[in-house]
Amino acid sequence: MRERLIPVLRRARYAAIGAAVGAAIGGLFDRNAASTGGAIGGFVGALIADTRGTASNYLEDVKERTG
């Protein structure tokens, strides 16, 4: 159960950080830009979390094969 929960929480954390950064940057321009920036930042954060998890799994597989 814990192995399934960790990637979900990682994705949520990265999405929240991405949304905050995107909203902050968008907020420098306009209210609507803050909303859009938050949405895009959340999407990018979740994408980074998925990519990081996939890369970690790939690297573990390579380490097991070589050593």
C-alpha cells in the first residue's frame, strides 16, 4: 500500500509547488494570468513528478542488471 501511495503524494506535492510558482509568476501580470499560470504550473509539476518517478524506476532497473 505504501508503494502505491508514495507516487501519488509525490505527484500532488510537485503539482502544488508548480501551481504556486505559476500563480506567482502570472500574478505579476494580471488576475487572469495568475489563474492560468497556476493551472499550467500544476500540470507541469505533475508531469515532472511522473517523469522523475519513471526515470528513478529505469535507473534502478539498470543498476540491478549491471551489478
